[in-house]
Amino acid sequence: MRCSVLRLLLLSLLLLSSCSFAGSGTDSVGEGGIPPWSDDVSSGQDQSTGFPDHGTHPLGDYVPPDGLQLVFLDVGQGDAVLVRFPKGATMLVDGGKNDRGTEVILPAFEALNLVDLDYIVVSHADADHCGGLDEVVQGVAVEEVWENGIDKDTSAWWDFSDAVDAHGIPRVTVQRGDVREIDACRVEVLNSDQGWGDSNGDSIVLGIECEGVSVLLTGDAHAGTQEDLIDVYGSDLQADLVKLPHHGSSDRYDEFPSFVLPKVAVCSVGAGNSYGHPAPEVVAEWKAVGADFYRTDQVGTVTVDAKGGVLNVHTEW
Ligand SMILES: [Zn+2]
């Protein structure tokens, strides 16, 4: 019981001191700035998640609401996004470079008391997306791997691929238009191998509809892929939360943000990277459509909770 009280106190402090509420209009913020699902937490409902105290890792002290949660882990230059669905299903989209699994992802999982993954999605075979995934496969049980079916002849890719096979994990080559229902959420593959012949263009792009919000995870989709997505999906690309394509590279289609129109945009990027990511003009384009903009190189890991059509962003770890 004492732990419950402590958690509630901690949550209250977090809500009062560190939250940034996304979006505008009537559906974004509860009265007085308290998100509408805080009552659920106060009722003790989240105690069922049973997170233990992990004093050394700030994520372990955070009690999330019982909605959808995305954790954009700060893996430096690269991507690693943990998706936690409302009824407990888990998906990791990409795993950063080599060693990021051991150094960043698995410690975060331990703090979250997360011992298995229902899905690993490897958006494409570049090392800043698959490099740490072999360590994840060796560290936790994984039910299924989604991939675009395109190998890359690098040690980063083969280390991951071999680890998946060694553990007997089923591999699914996903196609554009594939839809999976996970915890009453709709997960659609918007892009996979479209024959671009380059790893970025054939990145898996996911659209997630859940808890009254929409999420777009774009891998390293480049300008051509972004234009193609607009051609195919048009205004259906609209998403409340977007992970910027390709770490905010200037290789983008500049009308893309005006189709996505996100409330929250997250750029997963390493400080001082040699690619110049994110390009200043790209940051400006996303901000120009009204997005609250977060960069992992500036604020570290970004956690976005979604419930009842409301997004709640935390950056204090
Ligand atoms: Zn990348």
C-alpha cells in the first residue's frame, strides 16, 4: 500500500511538473491541465501492471495509464520505439546500432518489468535500425519478427538475422496493406518492399489506430517513398503522433507534413551526428504544421501516452 501511495505522489509530481500536453482544441487537455485518465490511475487501476520499483532507471518509477504507450528510446543516431498496447501486447520497432540493445533497450525493459516482446519490427536492414536487435533477441523472449524481406550483407544484419533463426522465432515478411489487430488496435503496414532498390525507400512504415489516436512510424522513408505514400493514402496519412522519417533528413518530400498534420512529432537522432540530421528546414516544416516537436538528442527518451484521444508527452528521463 505504501508503494501505491508513493507511486501516486510521484505521478502527481510528474503531472504537475514535467508534462507537456499535445494538441489543441477540446480533446487535448482536461480541465486544469490534468489529463482525463488521471482518475483511472488514482483508482489504483494501474497497479495491475505490477511494475516494481527500479530506483536506478527513471522509466521504472513511472506508472503509465492503461492506454497506448510509445517509448522513443534515446539510442543516439538510430531508431528504437517500444509500443505498448492497452492490454499488454508489446512491439519493438527497430533497435538502434550495435550495443544499443545491451546499453539502452534491455535496461529500459528491465525497468519496465518487460520480459518478452510479442513483436519485433525491423523497418529495414540498416545498422542504425537492426544493430542492437540481436542483443534484444538474446535478452528477452520474442514471439514474432516482421521484416520487409530484404537482406543486407553486413554483420549488423546477419547478427540479427542469425539470432532470430537460432531462437526459432517466426519471421513474417509484411506487405503494404497488411493489417493486424493487436489489443483492439489496428496496425497497418503502409510501406514495405516497394521495389525502390535502396534500404531506406523500402522501410516498413506502420500506421497504428488505437485509443482514439493515430500514430505513424516512418522508418527511414525518403522523399520518393513519402510522395508515394501521399499518392496512395492521401489524407488518410493524418496522424496525431509521428516519428519523423529518416531522422529528419533533408531527403524528404516537403508536402509530407501537411498530409500528416501531427500534434506531436518525434525525431530520433544522435547528438552531433555526421549526417546533419535533422535538417533545420525539415524541423521548420513540421513545426509549421503545428506539431509539438521533440528530439531525442535534446530531451532524451520521449514517452507518449495515448488514451481517449489525448496524447500526453513525458521527457523527464
Ligand atoms: Zn536510420
